[in-house]
Amino acid sequence: MDMKKCYKKNSSFVFRMIDDEALLVPMVKTTEEVDCIYTLSPLAAWIWEKIDGKTNVEKIKKMIIQEYAVAETTAEKDLNDFIAQLEEIESIK
């Protein structure tokens, strides 16, 4: 993964907190277009909020290490895995 890349959110997805659940919802026109509503873990929701088109992956990794007090390898793996999932559903570009 390119750690210098700055990802931008796809405006076709909406992030919502409902009670204690973080949801990533694709905006659709009809119910036939609904593929899935994605439930995010607390870390995934935290990462989603950091994706702003200006902050690169390396900086987000450093923020994870500081916020969650985890090893660099753990932070990088978790971040890379989540970014790959977001790319797969085309919620970031």
C-alpha cells in the first residue's frame, strides 16, 4: 500500500451513528440497488472519520499508534486491511 496516498471519501456513501453502532450506507435510488449496509468497528469508524482527502495513510497510522497504543505493525496491518475493504466497495478513491 502507498503510505503517502491521501484517500477521499466517495460522496455516494453516508456515515451514520445509530445508538452505539457505526454504519456506512451506500446512497441508492431504489431498494433493488441496495447491496449492503456496512457496520464498522470502533477502530474502523475512527479511521473513516480521519479519511479527508488531505491526511495520508502514514499519518493515519501514526494517529492510530498514538490513540490506541498499539505496535506499528499492528496499526499498519489493521489500517491496510480496512483501506482494502473500503477500496473493494468503492467507498474511497
